Amino acid sequence: MHYPGSSNPPQYATLRQQLRDIADIEAILAILSWDRTTYMPAGGAVDRGRQSATLQRLLHQKATVPELGELLDSLQDFEASRPYSSIEASTIRIARHDYQRRIAVPSEFTARLTEHQIKTYGDWARAREADDFKIVQPALEKMLDLSLEFSSFFPQAQHPADPAIARADRDTDAQQLRTLFHHLRSQLLPLIDAIRASATPTSDALLCQEFDITVQQDFCRKLIERIGYDFKRGRIDTTIHPFTVGFGTGDVRITNRAFSHDLRESLFSTLHEMGHGLYEQGLDPVLSGTPLAAGASSGMHESQSRLWENIIGRSRAFWECCFPWLQGAFIRQLGKSSVRDFYAAINTVGRTPIRTRADEVTYNLHIIIRFELELAMLEGKLTIADLPEAWNAAYQKDLGITPTSDLDGVLQDVHWYTDRIGGQFQGYALGNLIAAQLYETALRTHPEIPVDLERGRFSTLHQWLQSNIYRHGCKFSTMELLERVTGRSLQVEPFISLLREKYTQLYRLE
Amino acid sequence: MHYPGSSNPPQYATLRQQLRDIADIEAILAILSWDRTTYMPAGGAVDRGRQSATLQRLLHQKATVPELGELLDSLQDFEASRPYSSIEASTIRIARHDYQRRIAVPSEFTARLTEHQIKTYGDWARAREADDFKIVQPALEKMLDLSLEFSSFFPQAQHPADPAIARADRDTDAQQLRTLFHHLRSQLLPLIDAIRASATPTSDALLCQEFDITVQQDFCRKLIERIGYDFKRGRIDTTIHPFTVGFGTGDVRITNRAFSHDLRESLFSTLHEMGHGLYEQGLDPVLSGTPLAAGASSGMHESQSRLWENIIGRSRAFWECCFPWLQGAFIRQLGKSSVRDFYAAINTVGRTPIRTRADEVTYNLHIIIRFELELAMLEGKLTIADLPEAWNAAYQKDLGITPTSDLDGVLQDVHWYTDRIGGQFQGYALGNLIAAQLYETALRTHPEIPVDLERGRFSTLHQWLQSNIYRHGCKFSTMELLERVTGRSLQVEPFISLLREKYTQLYRLE
């Protein structure tokens, strides 16, 4: 069959309508979740849980109905007749991917998993209160069983972690990541050793004075507005755990948090979420109502947040422009300091057992440790009973510290206790690597970016990201997009060389 | 068939499940609407409109599916075997009422109406900007046609306004209300004349000083918390048009607004919405997920807001307790005034063409005027072209004033321009009458209420309303509930005698 460019078959219109309904329901679920986290009174929890579950069930029905599969089958010729990157072919391709992903998992299993997630989350909260992993151990054991059951629905998977990894980062797998992370670790460890051996004194005391929370929040809001976050199509609120959520390109909301005695928290949580927010605000509006209106993957999304948070937000050039503004907000605390002092203070490298407090250099080690523990658990090489010890041993080996309690160890992150084991962490490390590789390419096209940053011209980089990344949504997989934009597969080197250059200068290494 | 008390037929469980889904979707639509009005950025409007419409369509499908009608039919014997006020019989009764109401109106019509409502609202906004009724006249003419078309779906109706009236206030109709309002007007006019003829000087100057908005909002929040509004199951936000919305008894939200130069706005909009909020927070939690978890009618709901706003909120007893607190918040502005001054200031009777600024005495005349104009339009006795003149003539006749422009006249209220013509206003007047009749009965059981109010014991009245009104939800119609609680049908006298007593004393009449 041949379809001339100007006319689409009627089944395609039907598909678009069905996909639009699915996208609308997904957006509504996201609104419910945003509200639950920001403004819902505590008393609303029970009803809200049921309301979300009802809508989730309707979504599942709509998204797994056999007619949708038949519709997608009937559109194979049409898909083949259109260019790979066309909105039509991409819509059908991604819709099929989503459909197959959804029908693979029985809804009976999803219901059981959801119920167990709620229980495990509760046990985790109690375990944290008592600082006693044993309280959540039985629930986590069952969670491991459920995670393996989940894998079993994808019999073609090479590794039990692969189905979970594929959900987050479509075209990667355990084997590839294991190799990549092995290489990354081998590059990081000597750099960390060199920094630790350096005699250059560093201190973050400048950032640990008292800073009025309201002034911090006001500054952060104005800063990201100045960079390019559009408040007519977004807003910022405060939550315990910062996040970004979009309900369409016209309504992309971020949250942050601020600590009165550590200025970093508000600045970098805001820049991080702004990065996610710029991505979602930058999706091509024609993708609206299709499954393409989302970031390419968890890794690609994280690359956008880490790029603004770290590569830009912890750069000298950025603060050459923005530090005087920050001084204006906190004259008493920062009025006598130089950009150089501030730049050094935000880039101190320390040893913390806490992932979210880690600096740029050691952060990926926290991820690699978690990733490898996940693989070991799923491979049956590590029992949940032995997990706390294995966690601590890994921290001792890679970071030279042992958490003093499970609170700072195995109970630290919520991920395993609220979702599944597998595929939870690789996106963070991928994000760091992708960000560096993209930035290297952006600099090749626009070597003026650092000078532009110093002058407050944030749009050079923002527009490059807009044209090369944001607008495509998830039309391309992470690796496809990376190849298209940088001409290369995923590399460790751009990240390592960025770090080397920066920290050699900061710590006067070699 | 006989169903022993302890076991319900399986169809009843199926019905409950279907009704729970319907209630959940209705709650989600309300959450979307709350968010749209409070925190949604402007850029979200288009997507949000589509998302809500999608969910509305799903709701309509679920709520009008023929299987639901068959299920209700199959439960007739079971319903008859249970007491009228049992949750089972009431659930089936109200579900049938809702089902029949919904299937009566073709969804094709609803779609056309919704589209025209959006257009008319836009034209109304432009007409207001230009202060020119002619801009919205054609749209309003079509709205009248659509309102008549709506009536035509209910061929058994005695009057074309009856179907719309029945939606808001289940067991009233145009004929009954016309008689009631005729009597009400005849009682009000002499009272208003007497007040106008009074030589007692009155002034609201005390309330028109400058009052810090933040302090007002803080005071209002604490005041309603002290009265009994539960912030663990609610919240208050600021919007242009205050409203109340519940998503279950655990999450009932109100909004208010404050003016810096008129203290009344925040105080009375908050007490008004608190009245609605206490009603929704007080629904029996076992009604959750059934169609009974709502107020009995628009009139009954309004009675609860007007009771707290006016009967309590403009009473001397209430402010004997609360005025010192208000003085504490505004020592400079109120520190030299007495409760007596304040009580007089909040009860000044004036002549305003604006319904929402009207005092307790004249308020109902604003409603009666609108109600009678609605009837005349639907009866074909008044054309839209003649509406502005008819509006002004009615104001001149009843209130002795002619609005100086359509902005203060026919363009004043949004109702006709955003919903339909018919059934829009009677609930406000019914609310005032019902509130007085309920309060009279409450006083008979608890003559100590005024003294309790003076001492800050708000719970006597609150608990009486809880046991007699709130908990029943919409199990009973307004008139059924009124009969049950007060032993009488709806009367004008309790309202009139409350006003007479209060204003005779305030204005030293007779």
C-alpha cells in the first residue's frame, strides 16, 4: 500500500484519538500526584489513593485493549512508508513499544506489586525511625521476589535486570552498563585519590552561614526565570523531595527545597529541577497528545538536570555572571567574598555516605555501588539478609568510608522500597556522562558558550539544547539521539576530561 | 424476594463498585478544577481543557451505560425491602435519580452546550470590558434557545424552568418558588422601608480603613480553625471568586479573598465558605464512594454557608467572643472601638445594585429579581434584547435604584453566561430561608446557643448541625430533611422574624 504524504489512513486518526485519551489520563494522574505531594491535606490520603487507583485502572484498560494492538498492526505498512523520524512513524513506533510493554505485565501482578509497594514503603519508614533494617527485611525479600517475577514476563531478557533497565533507559542493558561503569570507576578512583592527596585547603564554610529561606527562594525563582524557565508555563513549589512534572508543554512544574544553613540545597536543587523543566517546556508542541511528548529516557532527562546543575551551575563562568546577584541577595553573608571563593566552596570534594550530598566527582561511585548490588541481588548472588553488610563493604572499598548506621547505608534511598529492585539507579550516572558528551559537542559548535555564560547570555546553550534535544521528545532512544547529536556512542571520556580539567585547576593537581 | 438484613444481593456489590468509580472520577474532575483556579499557570489552559473534557467523556460513558440502568432495575425489590433512610435504599434511590437525569440529556447536546458556554463566557468578558451588553446579546440569545432545548428533554415538566431548578434543588419547582418568593418580597419591602425611614445613623467607616492582607488571612484561618474547620482535612487558598470543593470528607478545600480597604470581604467570604466546608467535612464517612456523599441541594448547601456567614457571623453574640481577637490583630485600626460599634458597622443596610455586596435584608430581592427574569425569558415573555431594560426596571421597582451601567446590571453575574438560563439563583434565597428555619429549631433544642457563642463554645451549634444535617449527605431531599429536622415545610417566617428582631433593635424601629 502506498500513502501519499498528504493523506494519512483513517486508522491513524483513530490511533491518534486513542493515544490522546491515554496521554490525557496520564497527565491527570500526574496532576493528582503533584497535588498529593504539594498541597493535599493529610486527611485526603485514603480517598486520593483510591481515586488514583481507579484512574490507573481505567488507563490500563484503555492502553491494553486488544483493538489498540490490532490498530497498530494495521498501520505497519503506513509506518514503513514514512521516514523513521516523521511524527507518524515515530508515534506508531513508540505507541507499539508502550503497548507491548504494558500487555506483557498481567494487571493482576501490577495490583499485587502496588499493594506490596505501599506495605514496603511503610515498613521502610518504620525501619528508618528505628534505624533497624530488620524491620523492612521481610518486605524487601518479597520485593526481590516480585522484581524477579516482573522479569519473568520478559523471557527474552538476557539478564533479570534488563526489563527494568529497559523501562527507564530503552536501549541499554545490564551487560553494557556493567562494562561502562567498570571503565568509569577505573577512571574516577585515581582522580579522587589525587584530590585527596592534594594539599590545597578547601572549605564550604561560606555556604554554611544562616540564609533566610524566603530570600533564597525568591533568588532561585528569579535566577531560573532569567536563565529561561517560563513561569507562564510553569511554577515552583516547595516539597521535601524536589521533582519536576509536566502535564503538557504549557504546564511544567518544578519543586525545590531550601535549608537555612546550607545555601547549596536551594541553589542546586533548583538548577537541577530547572534542567528537567526546560526539557519538558521545550518539547515540540506538535507532539502533544502523542506518546512522544516526554523525555527520551531517565538517563537523557537526568543529563539535562545534571548539565544545568553541575556543568553550568558549578562552573566559574556561570557564577562570574550570577555571583554578584547572589551577593545582592545576601550582602551580609557574601558581601566580602569573591567569585573565586564561592566557586571553590561549591566545588569542595568530600567523603559522604549520602548520595544526594555527594560532589560531582564521587557521585557516580554511589550509583555504581547501587547498580552492582541490584545486579547481585537479581542474580541470586546476594541475599537481602546480607545486603547491609555488602552495602557497607562496597562503600569502604570505593569511597573509603563505612556508614555508621543503616540510615546512612542501605536504608538511605527510597527507590527499592517503593518501586522494584532493578533499573533504579543507572539513569543518574548515565545522565552525568550524557551531559558531558552533549556539552562537549555544544562547545564544538558554540565555543563562545563560556564567555556567553559570563555575560548572562544563557540562551546560546539553551537554544542549542532546544534544537538538538528537547524538541524531539522521545522520538529517538537515548543512544539514537546521542549518535545523531554527537556523532558517537556513549563515552566516558568527555565526563572524565571535564572533571580532570576542573579539579586539576581547583586543587592544583599534578 | 426477601433479603435478610445481613446479606445484600451480589448486584448491590456490583452497583457499589460502579458508583465508586463514578464518584472517584467526579472527585478527580473537581481536583482538576480546583487546580485550574488556584495554581495552574496560564499556559496550561488548553491542555487542561482537553484533559478535563476527556475525563468528562469517560465519566459520561460510565454513568450512562445501559448495564447501570439494568442493575438499578434489578435492585428494585431489594430497595423496597430496606428502610427508606438505609444506606442501601438511599444509594439505589439517588443513583437511579442521577442515572435518569443523565440519560435524559443526549451527549451530543451536552457537547454543543459546553462549546457554546465557552463562547458565551468569552463574549461576556469582552462585553464587560466594553460595558456593552450588545456584544454578548447574540450568544445569550442562543443560550436561551439551548436552555429551552435542555428543558425539552424533560417533557413531563410543568414549567420550562423546572428541569433546571430540579437539578439544583431536587424537590422544588417554579410554581412553588414563585409563590414563596412573592410572599417573601411582601414581607421584606415594608421592613426595608422602615429601615430607610429610620433616623438611626449608621456607618461602615470602621471597616474601610487599611488592613494588611496577610494579617487578615492569618486571622481568618485561625478563626475558622477555632470554630471547627479541620485543617488536617482541608486547606484555604485565595482566588478571585471564593468557593468550596470536597474530594471526600478527608479533603475539603475552601478559598477566600481579602480586600485591603474593606475588612468585610475576608471575614464574611471566609465564614461563608467555612459553612460549606463544615457541611462537606461533616458528611458521614460511610457515604464515601456513593452518590450520597454530597450536600442535599444547592439550597441546603447555601443554608449552611449563610447560617455561619449571616445568622452567626453578623450576630452580636459571636462578636462578643471574637471581636477582641480581631482587635488583637488590628489594634491600631480597631483598638478604640467597641463590639457595639463593630456590630453596627457590619450590619449597615444600604442600596447597592450589586448582589454580592448586598446586606442580609435586601439580598433576597436581588435573587427574586433574577429568578423572575429567568422565568419570563423561558416563558417567552421577555426577549434577550429587552433584558437590560427589564433588569433595570426591576431594580428600580424593588430596590429604588437603577444601575448606572450594564456592568452593575445585567452583566453583573456570570451564571447565565457560563451555564444556562434557569435554576441559577433560587438556591441563594432558599439558603437564607432554610438557615433561619434550622436555626430556630436548633435554638428550641439548645436555647443556650447564643450564650455559648459569646463564650466561644461554637461546638453546640456545630454538633447540632452535624447530627441533623451534615451527616446525611444527600440521602434526603431538602424538603424531606427540613420536615424531619424542623417538623415543618419551608417557611418564610423564621427568616423574617430573625431580621425583624435584629434590625428593630439595630435601627430602633417602631
